[in-house]
Amino acid sequence: MTEKRAADNKVLPKAGLNGFYQTFLIYLIWYLPSADLRFLLKFGAKNPRLRQYSIASGHCRADLSKTNIMIRTETIIAVKNIPESSEFYQNLLGCKSEHGGETFEILTNESVVILCLHKWGEHEHPTMENPEKEIGNGLILFFRVDNLDQIFKNAKKLNANIEREIHYNENSLKNQFTLRDLDNYYLIISE
């Protein structure tokens, strides 16, 4: 008896109870495209047969071959003036405001949070109470971008405090430039 193989030539699991669950999940993908994706990820993402079928059928809303759930940070920095800092970052990076206001701001690019701005002394966060302490010690705001030249031009238009113009970084093997924002945070903009 020949073994069934997936497109990537991996041996597929044999039928049985595991095969039943595979068939059940394929049914969910085919007939219930709005089925809870978390369920599919939990029970089917590691299964080559299910993964191959769900992606090929076009009934899956995400690539189930990615079995790790992503964890990402959403950086929040304390600033003196939310509207001014928001405008600075929007003009520099081309991001947009998703929150607005005098005490908190969320800046996004294509629905992904890029940076959050929080007013000094609001909401009793212990690391954001005293603007008199050294701002940004030990912190680099590092932005990886697709349009380095355009963002550099934006920084020039803003009369930003550019500490080093576009240069090649031997460590990252990328071009980058460095600047300070309105609250003196150190930014690296890199391709």
C-alpha cells in the first residue's frame, strides 16, 4: 500500500480517529467558512492534509501553516503635547490617528498599531508620572520602513532634529538615519 503524500511530499497521517477529525475540520472549512479560526488553528494547523486542503480550497481566511500565534508589542511613550506629537509622527511616517485626544493617541498604518502616545502624568502610570526625569534613557524607537528616502524628506520638511543623515549600518546591513522627536526620544528609521 502506498502512503498518501501532501504537496510538499510529506507523508500524510493514516485514517482512523485522527482522520475523522481531519474530515470534520475540512467539513467546517468547506461548509462553514465563518467557523471560528481559533478552533481551526488549535486543532488543525499542524495537520498537513488539513492545511493543504484548507489553503487550496480558498475557504480559509488565513494561512494555517503558521502555527505560532504572534505576540507583538505596542509601544507607548509619554509626551508633553499629544496633538503636536501625533501630528509630528503622522507627517514623518505617513501613519494615521485612530484615537485622538489630549491624553492618549493611537497611530496606525494599515490597521497595525505603530505607536501610542500618552500624556505625561495622566492615568497614574508609574513610569509616566515625572517628565523631569531623563526621557528615553535606554529606549530606542526603531521603525523599519519601505520608503526610507521619503521619510527622510518628511523629517527635513518638519525641521526635525536629525542626528545622523541616511547612512549604511554595518551591523544591520541596512541604510538608516537617526533623529529626535519633539520630546527628545531617539528614533532610528531603517529600511
